[in-house]
Amino acid sequence: MKAFIPVGHYLNYVPSQKHEISIGMTTRQGGVSPFPNHAFNMARYIDDTSENITKHQNILAHEIGFPTSQWVFPIQTHEAKVVEVSSKDKGSNIDALSNDCLFGVDGLYSYDKDILLTMCYADCVPIYFYSPKHHFIGLVHAGWRGTVKCIVEELLNQFPYPYEDMYVVIGPSTSNTYEINDDILAQFKKLPIDDTKYIETRGDNRHGIDLKLANQLLCENKGVPHENIYRTTHATSENLELFFSYRVEKGKTGRMLAFIGQH
């Protein structure tokens, strides 16, 4: 059975096949950040203390078996830039953020072992990629901008093997209560997938969109087999006990950390 199972301060993805890849996403529970009290915020770029983030990083590192010295974190800008990282990038933006290091990156991939790809989320879609056969891992951050710019295709373009060897996990993000306007709808209608499957018009200039399903359809359109894709039902905007939600909380909230690594 495939699922995100609560373990400590994170949800652990449990696949149907055995492998040495760790996939998960932190929750908002059990921390020391004031978003509100006792929140497990993982982002250094919001109004929280560095000490809080470092404490949370160390807690998570102990729970998942990846020391923070093996983590890599990009500076996300809601675009569709994807880059390869390796052992030389370990520690990037973990103890402190650098504008010169992995700036403007919303997708990471690697073939190296003992490296943890990480990104922060609070409604956007975390999408994990892995191929045990080819020792490949990847992670993207897909809000509406990243989705309409096909960031999942950008990541898949970096994989030079049959897509039958690729597995995709679509993690917790906002539900289709998230709405877009007519201008954004017009951009989605240009994608090579059926917009009626993931967009619901609710009124003038109001269209509910399921970004998780949109990204699944984009992966399938690219050639990833349907049976190789898992899409969670967890919704950040529907469960504020477990998740941060940027839109519901009007920006005054923390961030979860999604991660994937291989030993």
C-alpha cells in the first residue's frame, strides 16, 4: 500500500516496492515557531528566528537519518528552472541563505547517494521523482506558475531513460478550492492536457483548479505510466491542524519542507 504515514514531525511516503529512497514532508506540529505557537516552520526566509529553523532541521535530520550537512535547498521563485545537484552542493542554503547559490531554482535532481533534496511549501505542489533502477531522484515546486510552465516536463527532460523506469509522487498541496481568473485560465488552456478534467468554472472570472491532478496529467502526457504515479488526497488548505496554508492564512504562516534522498 502506498501512503503518506505520520512519523515524528513528518509524513513518510511508503511505496509498494522496496528501495533505499526516503520521501516525506514535514507537518506544522510540534515545533517552537510562532506560526502560531509550537509550529514546525522550516523556512529561513520568513519572519522567524534562525535558531528555531536550525532546531527543527536538527530534529528532522535525526528522524530521517540524513544529517543537515547532506541537505540541499534552492532559492525558489515560482518559475520552472531545473538543475542537477551533486555531492559538491551538499549544505547549500541550509545554515543560511545565499542569493548566489541555486537562486531562481524550483526543480532539483541528482544521481548521487547520501544527498537530500529539499524545498519549502505552503499550498504549492511538491512533486517527487525517483528511479531506483537508475539511481535518480528529483523534486519540483509547482504552484500555478510552475504548473503552467510545465516544470514537471522540464524535470523529465533531464531523465535520459525510459519513463517506464520513473516513479512520481504528488504530495500534499491545496485542494481545488484554489481558484484562478480568466487570464490564468487562458494560459492553462494552452497546455497539451484536457483542462476540463482539472478545472471547474464556478462563475464569472472564477475557476477552481486541481493542481495536483494537472501535474499528474502532464506527467502522463509526457510518457510516465499512470500506474507509476501516486497522488495523495492530503490537502493543505483543508487541514490546518496538520499543514500550513499560505492562502487560507493570508501569508501569515510557516512552511513545510518536502524532501527526497537516497542512501
